[in-house]
Amino acid sequence: DSGVTQTPKHLITATGQRVTLRCSPRSGDLSVYWYQQSLDQGLQFLIQYYNGEERAKGNILERFSAQQFPDLHSELNLSSLELGDSALYFCASSKLGTLYEQYFGPGTRLTVT
Amino acid sequence: GENVEQHPSTLSVQEGDSAVIKCTYSDSASNYFPWYKQELGKGPQLIIDIRSNVGEKKDQRIAVTLNKTAKHFSLHITETQPEDSAVYFCAASMKGTGNQFYFGTGTSLTVIP
């Protein structure tokens, strides 16, 4: 158990809908990262937050957005969902001062029908 | 951006034999190289990492080697056991880019009892 929690574990929704995925980092970790894992694209970095501020952006679609709250939990919002958005979404966290090691949560499996 | 290639995509070994997985990276500025193990239905788990100022690191049955000149790094698992069966991912990262990870495409390792 990495100490990173994600909810929900599974999510099934229809095209065009909007969903919110939630992540709680390990105790003491200030950075949160979001990744998407799909069969054809592998593990891809989406976005990073550090202590409430956006720090880096990867291959994140404009339909997707994220935020990190004062209690350091983070939410990833996916809107106007398409079939191709079906994937595993992982959150990872790391500590201040040891920015390298990232610890992953168990993921949220999103299925868009 | 960084491009990480990983080989082989699948690997089968007999229990007790060694397994080697290789990765290459493209950006010489990359300075941190973690390896993750992902079991079915779980998030990636950090198993070992190496920084660019070190050529080799060992932790019990697993070791990682780094050749900065050739821009490649490898994971070595000795005395493999059935519980080593999983998908292994390499990644590369550099400071100054928000510490985002660029992942390889994964190696599915099967250890045959």
C-alpha cells in the first residue's frame, strides 16, 4: 500500500458526460501528479500540482482540468467524455525535497460507453 | 520532449533464472531513472531507482545499471520467483520540468514455476 488513495475505483459513464476523480496524497506529500494509462498510449503524464499550484502540464486535453485543494487532495475533472477517454487514471504523490520518487495510487478505471 | 524505449515487450523465464529489461532515453538532461512494477489491477509500485551520478544500484535480487554515454539503463532481476511476474516500466525524468516522468511501454514478465 503506497499511502495514496483514489476514488472511485471504477466509473462507468456515457459519452458527453462529465466525471470527477479524486486523489488523496501520502501524508506529508505536497506534489500530486495525474497519469493516464491506456493500451495504445501507455502511461502518460497529464498534469502536476505542487502545494495548490499547477507546476507542469503534459498531454492533457482541454476537456480535462485538475485542481489541488488546501488539504492537498486533488481532483481531475473530465468533461465531454469520448469513447477514447476510457482508461486507467492514476494519481501519484511525492514529498518536498525528494521531488523524484513518486508513489502511485491504485487508480480509477473509467469506462465511457 | 524525452522519448523512452523499452525492450523486450514480453519476457518469459524459468523460476530461478535471471531477467534483464533494457531502456534507452533520448534527452541527455534526464537525471533520474525509476523502475516500477505493476501487478494486475494495481497501481505501479516503485521498486528501484537510480540517479545520473551513479552507475549501478542493487537491492537484494534487483539491480539497475546506467550508462549515461550510451543513454541506456537496465533492470536485472536474479533468482526470479513466480511473484516477480508482472509488468515492469522504466521511466526517465529531469529536474526543471516539474519532475514529470516519461515512461517506457512496459515489459510483461512471466516467471514459469
